[in-house]
Amino acid sequence: MFKKDKKQAELNLEQHELLESAQTRIRQKKRLYEHFVIFLIGSVFLVIINKVLKFRAEYDWFIWAITFWVFLFTIHAFNVFVTQKFMGKDWERRQREKLVIKQKEKIAGLQKEIETDFPISKINKKE
């Protein structure tokens, strides 16, 4: 009876983690799409300021502003679609597990070193 409940709780925990991961991913993509819409509106606005309103019309400065914005948008898209795919929750979990194993190995090595330097049998004997 208790075993079934524990298994159900583990399943619910796993489903909860998957749901949180999916929600985070959806939020990232939504922000990227919002960034794209703002980029389009902002680019049109910059062109209108430069060409229609003739603000510093002697030079097409909007090209540099839009190019810089494209660069930032590209970094954002790379972060959402490439970096998060390879360095997401699974990657973090694997890295955490590797570090825990490495720490356990160090602790085991230190314990072994202590046991060889100060064996329990010597400590328990009274001279």
C-alpha cells in the first residue's frame, strides 16, 4: 500500500519537473517572439524618423541601429534555440552529478588516507 503511494509521488514529482521545464521553455520562446515583434516595429520607427521626419537625414544612421539590433536578436535566438537545448536542465543535472561523484571520490580518498595514517587499532590501544 505505501509502496504504491511512494511510486505515485515519484511520478507526480517527475511530471511536475517536466511541466516546469516546459513552462520555462515556452516563456523563453514567447520572449523571443515578443523581441522579434518589437524589433520589427522599432526598425520601421527608426526608418520613419530618419527618412520621413528627416532627423539627421544626411546620413542613413538607421542602418547601423538596425544592424546592431539584429546582432542582439541573433544572440537572443541563439541562446533560446541552441544554448538552452544543449545546456538546459538535463545538462545542469549531468554536471551536478559529475561534481557530486568527484566530491565523493575526494572524500573517500581523504578517509582512506586518514585510515592509513591513523589506523583505528592504534587509537584504541592504550600503551
